[in-house]
Amino acid sequence: MIEEFEYKGIWWLPDKSEEKISGTFKFTPNEGAVLELIGSFKDITGMNKMLKPEIILGISSDGKNITLHKCFETKSNLSFPGLLTSSFYANRAFVGAHFQKTKDIKFKSLSVHYLYLDEWFNVSGFDIQHLFDEKEVVIRYKLPEPTQAAIDDYKIFLDVRATGPTHSIVQKEASIKQRMYIRIEPSGEKSFDEYLSIMYRIQNFLSLGITEPVYPLVIEGITEVNKVMIDDKTYNPPVKVYYRVSDIPMAPKTLLPFDMLFTFKDISDRFEDFLKNWFKKTDLLEPVYNLYFGTLYNPRMYLEHRFLSLVQAIESYHRRTMKNFELSEEEHEKRIMEILNAVPHGHKKWLRNKLAYSNEPNLRRRLKEILEKFADVLDKFIPKKDSFINKVVTTRNYLTHYDEKLKEQSAEGEELYRLTQKLKILLEICLLKELGFTSDNIKSLISRNRRYQHEIPVA
């Protein structure tokens, strides 16, 4: 979806196929899908009303069937003399098929090529031999076998595709290109919205491993709607899917495996188990995921906000995975009643509200328990645990309440950056543990990651 393109063609509404209008469909990743028409789908009496067609169909000048979905009119202009023109924005565009209704937008499978997926997978089908004595270079290529994982009602495949080489009368070069796709295949046809949920979970899984924002770059679906017969055989040409995705880098970073937290090779023998754990714990850890990935996908976030988000994520992680109370419910209620019985009646309601969460551990206690749980992994990065906890708690309290008495003890500038980075690695260690990595695995992954070695000082 990083490509920019435009199609000239004719366009119509599904229930008014006889009324076709010329126009141009343009797509850019940051702007999305825009249709400019020389004409309008409404007559002159309805010019003041802005249309919201669920679907607009079109055929490009080179014969491509196009479906624009969830559209709304952005501009309608009638001038004298002149032409009637109108513009529409589409939330999604499907190039390669016509869907008459929203309920028809279903796919048998969907393949997605994500940013940095090739680097994360890092399995090559190339065998290159330099035979210097014979002045010969031998290049062999064999397509790697797909990797499969079964999750609930879906099968997830890691597919490798290859193109080339081309042949010409005057052969001056030969090129073979390999590209990785993740193919999602349910037991039956699913709507595109259902696929989006799975795509988003996989995207976050990859983002954690790569520790960089990951975006879908190419999306292709197979649908029964797009069925053709050739020589008595049935084919389903792929349908390309486009929608607006902001912030896709036009010049991605150069990443190598040791820049990543974990790669496919680290989990290849248990790929299905790790992916299952990620999906299984999504509901439980969704607030943690949202806070963590919110900091990852928003590089322009203020450092103070990044720090607070990571603290909140760690609190949420502790609340959902570790003991979240000091006393049993009965003992806590007994303690509250003893306290309430000792105060004037007029203050009882106010005090009960104040004591509502008094049985939960505070941030200091939560940090202490998490640090103790991962002590063998964290000793290198957070050797002075009490000092770290004090600084996090004081800084969180200052940034939350802006109590001037805490300002001098709170972190800022470079110190706040280092503190935030340590919170980030602490949270990532928690998530790695939930995925299924052992402490020894995590220690190995962290120690080899060159970005952590540079960004987080030992002291």
C-alpha cells in the first residue's frame, strides 16, 4: 500500500449501473483513495445534499474492476458555464473485483507483506557459489517451504514468493527477487473486517519482535466473487486491497537481525506455540499492548507522555498477571468496616470511596515484584533496583500531580530518557515471558541486541 497510482475510468452506483460517469481514481498512502468525477450521481435538485454511497463501482481504462467501499462525497460543484464535478473519499479500495454489496466483501484467504517482514524472517532460497578458478558464478534458487500455524479458526502461513529471472535476446543481467508474505486462511470465507482483526494482531506480534513500527505494504485477497474459467479450470486472480495508512516511511531503516528483539529463527521450532500465546493473551493484555504499541507507533510523542504510558502499561501488566491484592476480600472488608466505625457518620461515604482501592498494591510494590520476578535478566540493566523504583515513582507522581516538592527528585532530560528506555525494556521482557520465552532465552536475546547495548547504560 505504499505505491501511488491513478486510474482513469467510468464509475457508477450498484443500483444505477446504467448511469456511468467518467472520472479518475487516485491513491496515496497518506491521503487514501479519492475519486474525482466529471459529473455527479445526483441530479440538480439534490445538489445541496452530500452523498454517502456504501459502494461505488468502476472499470479502469486498462480493464481493471474496482470497488470503492464506505464512500462519502467531499465536494460537489456546478458552475455556469462549465461542468458539473464531484469528489468522493473512499475508506477502502479493492482493485480486481466488483462487490455489489458490503456483505459480498468476503475472502477465502488474505496475504499480507509487512514492512521488515523479509528481514525478520531471514530465510533465503539462494545458493550462491563463486568459482574464481573457473571464472564462474553459480546461482541456484529453491523456494523455501511455507511455515504453518493453526490458531482457532484460522491457519497462518509464512509464504515465500519469488519473481524472475527474465530472458531477453541480448541478456545483460538476470535477477531473482524473493518476498515474504503472511497468508491468513480461515475455514470459510470471512469479511474483510474479520481479517483486519487478525492482521492487526500479527502486525503487533512482528512489531514486538522487530521493535519498530510495522505496516502492511501489500494486501492481496482471494475471493469467490473474482472467479474466472480458463481452459475448463477455475482461477481466482488476487484482488489488491488499499486503504489509508499514515506514517509509512518512504525510506525504511536498514535493519539486521541483531537490531531486533527476536526473529523467526529464534522461534522457528515453536512458531505456532508463540503465535498462539500472543493471540490467546490478547484479551487479557490488550490494555498493555495498546499502551506499549502506542509509544512505538508514535515517535513524535513527548518524552513525558511516553514515560507515563509505559508506567501505566507496567501497572496494567502487574494487575492482570500477578497478585493484585494484599488481603483477601473478606479481610479487606473487615478492615474497612473497622476504620469506618471509628470515624464520624458524615465522613463515612467519603472515606469508603477513598479506601475503595486500598487493597491493591501501589506502584512501588508492583515495580518491586516485577523486578524480583525478572531479577536474573535485569541485573545488567537495572543493578540499583531501589534507586530505579524511587526515581520512577517520584517522576510518575510529579508528572501526574506536578507537586513542586517532587520536582527536584524527579527525572528530566537525558535522565528521563534513560529511565524511559529502562521501563521499555522491562515491559518488553514481561511480554517476552508471556510469549513463552524462558529467562535464559530472554537474557540471550537482550544481550545480543546492539541497540540495547548502546541505548541503556549498565550503571
